[in-house]
Amino acid sequence: MKRAAVAIVIAEADESGEAAFLLTKRTPRLRAHGGQWALPGGRVDPGETIEQTALRELHEELGVLASTDDILGTLDDYPTRSGYLIAPVVVWAPGVTLTPNPGEVAGAYRIACNELFRDGSPEIVAIEESDRPIIRLPLPVATVNAPTAALLFQFREVALAGRDTRVDHYEQPVFAWR
């Protein structure tokens, strides 16, 4: 599998004093996974660590310059149907200003962390194409599917609720398999 890393960025929400995470809508012009909801991230370049990749992609996509001192930790790798092993890196960036790169990002959003605890969330749904259920998260901007939903669910469970939770058994919707 090809290595990739994403940044789960903890920032200040639009409501002062509340914590949020950053979510992007990928531009539809991208070759891979265009138009999908995603965390800032991408492929690990030769010689890079997952942490360096997450920070580089965060800067390239959202104009956020964070350092290794801002990294709080990592969550479990998530294998995707499209051949990537995604490493989620949790980054602390409370007072950040977002400057989305229009070549990669159609929209950038601050989602209050408490939205991850909505009633009925996550949605776990069986599909006939797999013996594993898909996971999706209803958020104010859209319903987000795995892999992003799986990574955010583990963030919710481990970082926010203190529960030891694994997510690699959750499937992605069929449209994300390519």
C-alpha cells in the first residue's frame, strides 16, 4: 500500500472558546477523490515521515504553518480500498487562519468537536458489496463517509471520549473504492 498522512487539526471554532476540527471539500478537478470531504493530507513523499507529510499537506492545502511541536500524537493507520494506508496525525493549532488553496480545496470548514457526538452518529450501514459495514458521520455541512468518517470517529472516541476504539474494520462506500 502507498503511505499517506492526514492532519486532524484541533482549532478554535467559530463560536469563541469552543474546540473544532478542520474539514475540507476537495475540488472536483482533482484526479483522485475529487469533490469528496477530506482531512488535509496526501501521499508521503520519499524521505518524509508521516508527521512531516501531514504538516506539509496542511500548509499546502489550507495555508496553515504548524510545527512538529504542535503534534499531539497519531491514531491508527486506516487501509483504503484505493490502495493507501492513511496515518492520522493530530495537530494543535488553536488560533489558525485558513487560506485554502483553490487548486486543491473547494471549501474549508471549522466543525465544532461536539458535532461528532450528535444523536444517531455515527451511522453504520450494511452494503451488499462487502461483509463489512460502512461508517458515515452526519455533520452540519454534509454526511461524511469513510475513510474520513472512520478517522474522525476514532478521534472522537480516543481523543475526546478516552475510549480505546479501532476503526479499520469499517468499510468505505463503493464510490470511494477507486
